[in-house]
Amino acid sequence: MGARRASRDRASGDTDRRIGRRALLIGGTAAAVGTAVLARDELGRLWWRAPGVEKPRKPGEVDYRGAQWLAASDANWRRADRPDDFGIDMVIIHVTQGSFDSAVKAFQDPGHQAAAHYIVGQDGRIAQMIRELDVAYHAGNRDYNERSVGIEHEGFVDRPEDLTDEMYEASARLTARICARYDIPVDREHIIGHVEVPGTDHTDPGPHWDWHRYMRLVREASRTSASPATTPRSTSA
């Protein structure tokens, strides 16, 4: 299983040269219990990593009210416990280079080896395909995957007409909610395009993405946003 995970991470661009905090914690759990190195709350977050134990999940639960749950293949993300194990401090903006339905199909294909947490359609509809607490393979950079939420937008980078008012507004509300939930600053250091991820060969969201407009909409949505403590709710296709 370890070899398969390593191969999958390499294929998805979800690799780096370091041992993550989670790996260190899990690998040293037994010794830590005996020496009281780990605090009780850390151990409480690790119990579900024991063999045969999984952290409870509710089928069809979404993090953003109004999103439709359409599960991505589990080959395109990895289970985590964010923000407890990996802090979330970034939103990454993508463009699908295809239709909404083709993006859903790709993210549900285990051979695709990539998926984002959300897809926003040109009509403003939103699908959530991976829970925010889990790590999606969307950025092509392991560190950025672990610390970000990825949002895809239906369309093509060379077609400005694909970037509709409904899409901008729906996406801005979604990003504002994510930023509120994890106390992410609403600025261009923390809300970035896929093209800005180190090591990527992608160009999205492309030259026609209106960052000035988008950031204005996110700030406006942030001012009118409700409490950041949104309770996940269940919704399925």
C-alpha cells in the first residue's frame, strides 16, 4: 500500500522532499504514548489512524451550503484532518479547460490522478467533490495541496466569454466563506491562480480572469458573510 501511495503521489504531483508533520506524528505515536511526548489532544486526533479505524464521515456532507455533493474518486485525493494536521491558508483558482460535466467526469476517474475540492459552473452552480478537511491533488505541489482549497471554474482560458457574471459571483461567495472559516486574509497572497503555484506548468486561470473584479467581489461577500462556523450539511445528487 505504501508503494502504491508513493506512486500515486508522484503521478499526481503531490510529492515533496520532506517528511510531513502527519507522518512524523503517526510514526512516533507508540513511543509518544509511553513517554507522554504528545499532548492528549494530539493523541485524540490520531486515534482514527490506528489500523482498521477510520475517522467518521457522513455520506453526502458538504462544507458549503448550496453546493451539490458529487464525490471524486478516492485516487484523486488523500484523507486528512485539516486544519488540525495541515493548516489551510490559501485558495487556489483554476479553470477546467472543458465543461462542468467533463470536469466532474475527470475527477471521478481514478486514472486522472487530480481533482479540486469544488467546481463552479458558468450558471453559478457549485459542486463539492472533496471535503475541505481532505487534501485534493489539484495544485501539482504537495505543500500547496496540503495548505489550500482548490476551486475549478467551467470554461477555457482563451475564451473570456466563459467567465460569466454568475460564475464570478458564486465563486466569490464560496471563496469568502472559505476565507472566513479558516481566517485566511482576503488578498492576492492567499487567493492565487494555479499558474502562481511553484513548479506548475499550468497557465490557468489565464489572462482573461479579472482579478481586480474577483477580489472586489470576494471582499464584498466577506463583509456580508455570516458566521465562519458553518455546520457541514448533507446533500447528494
